[in-house]
Amino acid sequence: MVNSAFSCKLSWFKHRVKISGEVSLYLQIYCNGEIIHVKLNISWPLKRIAKNGVDLLPRYDGDEDLQPYLAIIERERNKYWECARKFMLRDQHF
């Protein structure tokens, strides 16, 4: 069996804050000691990212963009995990 380590989490670069206070969001993918950042082409206010670094907080009451953004993030995570799962089932390196 191939020994593989996988993880996927939301990330951003603190030193790349836009004038508006927003940061571009990425998925940080860790695979067997390598880290890859996949740009999601969405941004969110840095101050409205939860302290745990996992959740986005609404920018204001009734924020209509929150759920679609969370869906985009989850869809991209699922793409990664589906691909990783296929490699693990085949007992191959990812």
C-alpha cells in the first residue's frame, strides 16, 4: 500500500491584502510533503474570516454572498478529495 498524506484547507496570504481589505482565497493542498495553492478566484474581507481559518463570516446581516461562496469552496474541496480518493483506491502516488 502506498503511504500517502493528504489535507486540504482554506488559505490566503496575509501580506496580500487589497486596499478594500479583502484577500484572495486559495485551497492549500498538502500531498506527501508538497504544498500547492489553488486559487479560487474569489475574495473575502480578511476581518470576516473566522479565527479558526476555516469558516467565512457574513460581512453583514443577511449577506447573500456567503452561502454561494461557501458552496464554491466546498465544490473545489470535493474535486480535490475525489481525485485523491481515486489514487488511494488504486494504490498509486498522487
